[in-house]
Amino acid sequence: MDLTLLRELCEINGISGDESRVAQYIIGKIEGFCESWTVDPMGNLLVHKKGKARAAKKLLFSAHMDEVGMLVTHITDEGYLNLAQIGIDERVVLGRQVAVGRDAIPGVIGAKPIHLTKGEDRNAAVKLKDMAVDIGCTSKEEAEKLVSPGDPVYFVSDFERLGEKEIKAKAIDDRFGCAVMIELIRSELPYDCWFAFVVQEEVGLRGATAAGYTVNPDYVVVLETTASGDQPGVSAPENCCKLGGGVVVPFMDRGTVYPRGLYRRCLALAKEKGIPVQTKTVIAGGNDAGAYQKARGGAKCLNLSAAGRCLHTPCVITDLDDMEAVGRLARELAAFLPEYEE
């Protein structure tokens, strides 16, 4: 995994509906390495890459460009900003530093101080509706010169190494998958492949719904980051997958029942190639496969994920070895799936 590439991707701000800067960065990295690319009306970046041979089956790799965050909904008379969530875990928002709007106005998310709360409210998690962003303004008129309702609100979180094998950053979900696809596009592939860098996954798999209809693939490999369970207070079977355990290949989630034969063949391929692999022991979450399997005439889907701690927060943690393993297995599938017949 090219960590410079991953860092640059994660540092771009791009919540759901505001992914254009991510797409422009990716275009700059793939131009000259693909046959064609186009940005559809939704904002999906669709790429065609020729390989050494034409494929019997159309294979699409997909990763989403959007990250979790918030939107400004209202500016109070005192100059504070009320918020709506975009895919976040609101329990981890209070006290966070944020950047508001395209000009990245700095702010901090606050709420009623603990010493002013009473009764049950003192021990309850603060809801996002009871929080607001302080950008240093003292009136609505002052704040309106800097921001407007509908402006995106991004987490501020540095890309950092933790120990020898872990990475912490915002937007690893799913700029990691985008990085894997960029590396595939920039390499020599055995067969023609399609790649979809899609929008608005975090608000309902919307980009993938359109991309699946346009590309109309036979097979789709969704590259993602998935929630691990190896954290304090979690025991089996809720400890569904772990950092350092290899590629996470689920057999089912809340949006998709993966084709049984294809799932088993993927695990066997990983074993044959010496790639560490694990599955998820809890039926939870979902990803863009839930849209691709139903688009147009349907497609057979796989999901390859890197396990991540603290998903949908400003500080997602992943394992370098797991990310490398996802890239290796994706490359093996690029050579295998275009000629695979179940």
C-alpha cells in the first residue's frame, strides 16, 4: 500500500454529496493509465481499463469516495451552527474540532456544560440535536458572512502511524478502497476491467445504484472498510473480525447475501495464494454490494474489506498488513473472475 497516496486521499474533505475534490484528485492519478473515464450526473467516476486480453465476463471493482460528517442546518441568533449527521456515530462528536464549508472555517462542537445538566441528562449521551458548532462568531449576521445552511462540516483528524502496523485517519472508510483501485488502474492487468469510484454510499448506496445500471457488470468486487469487534468489552461472537486477521470476506450482511459458491471460491483462492483471510461472525452493516446485486439485470458480488476500529468516527484505525492483503486478493480476482463460470 502506497501510504503517501492513502494519506493524500484521506486528507481531502468530501462528505456524501460533496465528493468532487476526491474525484478530481483520483483523475489526476489515473490519467494516462486507462482507456477512458467519465463522471456521471451523480458524480460517480467510472473508469475503463484495458488488460492484456478481453474478458468473457465484465468485472467491476468499486469503492466509495464519500466520508462521514455533518451538514449545517441552521444558524442561531448567537452565531452557533446546528447540525445534521451524515453517517456518523453521534456519541463521539462532542468536543471535536471541525472544518466548515469549502473554506474550511475552523470550529469546535459544543453542548450544555456538564455542571449545568441535572438528573438523567447528566449521565446520558448528548444527542447531535443538542450540540452546535462554535466558529467564534457572536451573532447570526457575523456567522452568515462565513457559512450557510447546507454547508458541509468535516472532522479534523491527522493521518498518523500507531505503533508498527496501524494507521489512524479520518476517511479511511473508504479512501482505502479508492487507493487499492488507483494502484490496480496504474498497473498492468490480465483482462479488461471497470472501476467505479462512487458517491453517497454513507447515505444509502445511491451512487452504486446508478453506477451498476450504467456499467451492467457480471461480477462486482466491492472494496471497503468494515467494523471490527476486537475492542474492550466485546467478546465472541460479537467480536466479529479483527485487525491483523487478514482480508474480511463476509458471507452475508444486512444488505447482501453473497453467492455461496463465489464466496467459497474466493476463500479458496486466498488460501491457494497464501493471502490471510477471515469472515464476519455477525450479520451486520452493509456496503455498495447491496445496490449492485439489484441494479439492472443484477450482478454477482463479493466484498473485500479491511477491518477497522472506531468506524464512522474521526479516528478510524486499520492494519497495514490487512490493507496489503486486500490489494493482493483484489489483484488475484482481477485475473480470475473475468473467466470464472460457476
